[in-house]
Amino acid sequence: MDFNRLLQIRRIYAQPAALELPRGKEIVERWPEAEVVPVDNHWNIPEVHGDETNVPRWSRIKTEALVLGVKKALTVKPNGRSADFIAPSTANGCAMACAYCYVPRHKGYSNPVTVFANIDQIAAALDRHATRQGMKLEPNQCDPELWVYDIGENSDCSVDALISDNVEDLVTLFRDLPTAKLSFATKYVNPEMLRWDHGGHTRIRFSLMPADLGKSIDIRTSPVAERMAAINDFVDAGYEVHVNFSPVIVTETWLNDWEELLRQLDAALSPAAKAQLAAEVIFLTHNERLHEVNLGWHPQAEKALWRPELQESKVSSNGFTNVRYRSGAKARYVRELTALIERITPYIRIRYAF
């Protein structure tokens, strides 16, 4: 998925305060032909969010619409899985259209990229937080030496970097923080990032799934083979690179499909990439509301994602009713996949699996 197909911005919905900031002005200048539509709230734009008639135009809205906002909440949240902390978002939403993405559950019927123009405030909040943390005195599964901050919880930073310099600004910030590094997961290969001066304080996690399944689930993303091939390039450029086996989706052939993926990955990786590789293994969590929305724009995906005979409901910590694989069966699935990883790619350190 190249840049020109992914983003053809024709309308920019913008909070007036965002247009007054340097980053907001830069983004508007990048698309001088785009119509700028003032909005009071970046989160609630009736013609973009919450309009059921937008479902058939799901991908078109992602391609043509961009939202500019000001991030109010600059809270750094504890995590402990992907990272020690979750950073305030520099963006929300995505130009890609993965069928299982949780962001539409919160934003409504469409979720084009919202870029936050107050990057200086976000960076300053992270700088203060990392300084207060001081040195990491005890190693943990996030990292043995540095505090890890995930900067991409609500967006894909590789795509965000096509739109503005927000991500590179944070990479530059963390390059100079002696006790911290940043991390984000991605499904898009952005070669421009190979030239960034990151100082070894950026961890990129390429998300992978069996390619045939990915074609119908990971919509508008870089092909899985392209993501695997990029791992070597980013390692050669000095990045720390991990993989996310995520989401793991149980089908009739899922273990055979993952065996094929792991053999492809093993063949693609350089010795240097293998020496530093770690993985997160995350099985699918789905959502009833998202299932209903998906039936309107991509019902084919739901044949793999919505499997009531295999799934059970669970109320998440934020109050949403999600579905996941039944606990007893899921424990077996986790054991089967981790055993496969250990057999075919024994050099991959599994950071966690659930």
C-alpha cells in the first residue's frame, strides 16, 4: 500500500486551536487543495463519526479525511505488557482498515487519522515523566535496562509519520533520554524512517499473521512478506526490532498456517535480526458492536473473526463487552503456538503470550 493510495486528503476537519499551532499549519500546507472544515470537537464530528450511513464508505473516508485536534489529556498510563507506560497519543485512528481494530468501538462508524497538533506539550509531558522515573533499577519483561513508553496505542506510527513530524519528534526526544526508549507496533513499512537519528532508543514491533488470512483481515496494510523483509533493514539501521504475532485467529488450518509463516520468517531474517528478536503473542479479542459494524462493510472478515462456538463474553476493564476464545481452549491454543515457535524459531524470545 503506497502513500498515494493510502492518503488522498480532500477534507481536513480542524479545531481552530490546532490551526493556530505550527504543526497544524504544516499539515494544512501539505495538502493545499484540501477543504478545511472548522469543528468544535475532534472526537465528535457527525459526518465522520457515529453516522451509520458511512459504513459502506469506510475505506474512502480513511483515504480522504484527516482530523486536526488538540490533545487535552496528557496522562502517562502504566502498562507492563508491551511497555512500562502508555504515552499520550500524538494521533488517533488510522488510514488502514484492519477488521479487528478496537478504535472504531470508541469513535463510531469511521476512524480516519486524527493528528494532535500540540506535539510540544505531549513531548514535554513525556520528558517530565521519564525524568521523574529516574533509572530502571530492576529488569522486567518490557526491557532489562530502560523504561519503555508505547507511543502508538491508538494509531499506527509508521503511517502517522507520512502525515506529520510528530513521530520523528518523539524519536528525537527519546534518543536523548538516557533512561527511556519508545516503542510502537506497526503494519506499514515506511522506508523514510530508516534515515532517522534514533540513537538506538526506538523499538519497532512489526505485526505479523499468516499472509492468506491477512489479505482479508489486514486491509490497506503493507503485505506481510514486505513487513518480514523490512525487519533486516531496520535492524541494519540500528533499530531494535521485535515482532507481534497478533492477532492470532483460530481457523480450521490455523496451526499449519502459522507453521508456514514461521518458516517464511526464519528464511527471511538475517543473523543480526535473529540475535535480537523477541515476540508478543496475542490471541484475538473481538467485540459485538464492532462485529455488527463490520457486517456492513466487510462481512467476509467476520467469518473468521466471529466464532460464537469458540468464543465467550468478557467485560473488559473499560466496561466494554468483548468476546475472546474460551479460556480452557485458549490455554491449549497458546501452548500449541508457543511450542511451534520454540520448535521452528527457537531464537525468538517470547515476551508474553495470552
